Amino acid sequence: MQDIANSHLFSPFTLGGVTLPNRIVIAPMQMYEAEDGFANDWHLAHLGRFAIARAGLVFTEVLCVEPRGRSTYRDCGIWKDEHIAPLGRIAELLRRCGSVPGAQIGHCGPKAARQKPWDGLRPLGAEDAARGEPPWTPVASTAEPSAEGYHVPAALTLAEIAAVVDAFGQGARRVAAAGFDVLDIHAAHGYLIHTFLSPVANKRTDAYGGDRHGRMRFALEVAAAVRANFPAPKPILFRLSCIDRVDSGWDMADTLVLAAELRARGIDAIDCSSGGIRGANSLAVFDKIGGPPPGYQVPFAAEIRSRLGMPTMAVGLITEPAHAEDILAQGQADLVAIGREALYDPNWPLHAAIALAGKPDNQRQFGYWPPNYGWWLQYRERQQARRPAR
Ligand SMILES: Cc1cc2nc3c(=O)[nH]c(=O)nc-3n(C[C@H](O)[C@H](O)[C@H](O)COP(=O)(O)O)c2cc1C
């Protein structure tokens, strides 16, 4: 039998000064259950399930650093000190179960003021106002909508840029105060930071626009403000859309330059996503092959890791334990993040432990499971094994 202690997926990983018990990360996923930005028992139960299932690192959904940076009225926030206490309960629960508690902070920029996905994801309008959810004016690098029909955002002034950088710093301070050990900065998916990075979104003519150096300025200022308020050795990841997948967009060469600059400012790892700028369906390129293939974003994590020697996290359609193991074994990433598959199977890490251990004499091994579950299941397994074969 294979011992999962020899697997890559279940080997510990030290990032900054924090050691994760395994390489399985639960990706940040918005639940649209908060009121006034406050996390509540939904978030506690939802995230707690992944910690009971022994994920090495569990991220909260994006915590918005400003109210106007929320994608919907039901986003979680981190813009006031009162948000700390309920998040603190979550961090404590995750740690108690043996997971490392992580939080993501961000600002949705021009993708703010929308309906929840299951209400249509459209920009808030008159009907929403009538039921008590009036739209507000989102902000971005440039006063252009993220997609046709979306709100026209206001371009941030220089004074506002400084205020938003400070809001990221204060958000990081609150995340640390809530007891989280790892932080992820959301700079992907067409959100605020991405609108500064991408040449198709950033049309500014001041110091925050123009060439790559100018377009990176805001991201690097945010990184420095967050690092100052979330002190080393606690690690910080930076989630990037490594490529825009649109003509003349941000590409891998840009990502490599930015990643090196981020590392110089104390960022520990890159969380490798893609797309989302200008609202276009950037995954449409995969239509001719029936949609994005498993691990379609892994090559970005692999390239950063091999070219810069910087730790990376791979995410996106990683659903099979053997695939996750292979990504790590091939040195394509240091961590694998599971998103939707964890919604389908919150016990994914525990099932991965069984799958990777193999099944000698057809008996499943529950040794990695918390004993509260595993003892009983192993007992049942032994009982079942004694039944005569029919
Ligand atoms: C319900 C849901 C909410 C999400 N919310 C966030 C979020 O808050 N921050 C973020 O960076 N990505 C978010 N994502 C993207 C995921 O983190 C992940 O990158 C994406 O789902 C691809 O991984 P998967 O194929 O394993 O689901 C969300 C995805 C889903 C399905």
C-alpha cells in the first residue's frame, strides 16, 4: 500500500514562517451571505467543513476593503474594526481543526454593484433599488465599463488611490487581528487592481498608467501597504490573472516582471489565475475543444515557479486527487487550490487521502481522517470485510 505520508499532496509546506500540514488549499469563494460586510454562522459552517476535512489551508472569500468595492450587497467586508470579531471566530475554528486559516482581501473595482449570481449578475438597476438595493458608482483605473451594459465606473483620483492603498493596509491589519496566518491579495478577474495592470483597461496618462512600470505602480503600492500591516513571517500570496486572453492584453511576460517585483516587496507566492478583464468570456478560446481542460491554469504556476524559483499555487479545474498529486510531483506548483469541487465534495481532502493510499484487499484506510469520523468508518470497513462474498 502507498503511504500518503510519502505523497506530495499530503506533505507539509512551509511558506514564510507558516507550515501548512498538506498542499491542499480551499480557494476563496464568495457565498453572498453577509450583511453589511459581516461574516456570520453561514461562513463559519461553510469554511469549518473544509477544516474538519483537513484541508491544509482554508481561505475565506474575498473580504472587501471598502463598501463600494463590494460586488453585491451580500459580500463580506473588512473595512471596519467591527468586522474582526466574527472573522476571528472563523480563524479560531479553522485552527482548532488543524487547518491554517487564510483570508483574501480585495476590491471589486468596476465589477461592483451587481446582483447575486443566481439573481442574474446584472448591474444593480431600478428594480433592485425598489427592493432596497440601489446601485452605487463603482471605481476603476479608468472610467470605462468592465463590459458592455455594466456601470460606468469613476476613475480614481490620485488622492483616492492613496486612500484605497491605505484601505488595503487597514484591511490587512484587521485580518491579522482576526488571527489569520495567511493572506491572499485579489488582483485578478477584472477587479480593481487588475484594471490598473491591464493595458486594455488602464487608459490613464498619469504615473499610474502608461507603460508596464506605471500600470504596476498601484499593485506594488498595495503589496507594500499590505506587507507593512501583515508582518512577516506570515505569508502573503498575490492572486493574478496571469494572462488576459484578449488581444494586446496583460500576458505572461508582464506577470513574470510583476512577480519578481512583488517578491522584492515581501510577497511570498503567486496564486495563478487568468482572465476576467473587460467582462469578455476569456474562456471562449476553449470552446472549440469543449471548454477549459483540467488544470488549464497550471502552466502559469509552472512557468513562474521554474523561471523565478518563486512558490506558486495552481487553481482551476483541479478535481482529481491523482491530478493534484501529479502537478506537485512534476514541480508545476507548490500548492493546489480546489474551488467548485470542494462545494461538490467538502470532504475532498479526506477522499483524496483514501484515493492516494490505494485499496489493498479492497479496504479503505481512514487513518488520515479525524478520529471522530475515521474510527467509526474504519470499524464499519472491517465489519464489512468479514461479510462473505456473494
Ligand atoms: C462560488 C464561487 C465564488 C468565488 N469567489 C471568489 C473570490 O471570492 N475570490 C477569488 O479570487 N476567486 C473566487 N472564485 C474563483 C475561485 O477561487 C477559483 O479560482 C475558480 O473557481 C477556479 O477553480 P475551480 O475550478 O477549482 O472552481 C470563486 C469561485 C466560485 C465558484
